[in-house]
Amino acid sequence: MLRIASKAFEKVKQHGEQTYPNECCGVLLGSTTLTMNAVKAAVCCRNTKSERTRYEIDPRELVRIQRDARENGQEIVGFYHSHPDHPATWSQTDLQEAHWIGCSYVIVSVPEGVSAEVRSFRLRGKVEEDKRFEEEEMEVVDE
């Protein structure tokens, strides 16, 4: 399950609208257990890919976010990106480029520049060769 604070949820949706028609991307911070990722904050990142329908977070930015999160008693529990004019479901490229097993990968559909469906997929497996996405329930909570 993914439990996400309403402010973080809204930030993800707004980021998708702001970057339309390109994909947005970012990091989800909070805490994790075996059964739940709890998101307290979303951090908007710069998409370093020039293709409209791809995303990548600069590794240096990711290291900085991870360090800052640890200093605040949080950890990276997931990532998000948008699918402009496409459904909120993962693609083969999304799976190939996902490497943080146990993390939630949130996708927001942004048809015609307006955020719509938001879905979350947990990356499961033990090693790169058996990784897979499993859709997870998402609960938006006021905090």
C-alpha cells in the first residue's frame, strides 16, 4: 500500500500539469515498512531527458535529495513521473529503468494538460532479472 499526504499528492499532479506536454519526474520521501510506503513529501526534480516521453533524474540531484532526507529522518520511498496524453500505467521502458526494489512508482496521467488518474506500482523482486511492477492500493491522507 502507498499512503501519501494530500499536499504531496497535489504537488505531483500540479508538477505534471506544469511540465506538460513533457514528462515530469520527482522523488517521494517518507518511511517504509514491508507492507506500506508512507509519503510525507514530494520533491520535484528536473527532467534531464530531451525526449518528450522519457524522464531521468540527475544522479547528483538524487544523492542530494537522499542526503537531505536522511538528515530530516526520512528516506526515499518512491518516485513519480507523468504520462502526458497517455494512461497512468507503466511501460516496458519504465520497468527497464526502475532499479529501487521495494519503492513505489507513481504515475499521473495528464491528458491535454490536466492531471487525471494517478496510480502506484511497487517494484518487487530480489534482483534485476526478476523485478516486476505490482499495482498497489493508494490512500491519500490529510497531514
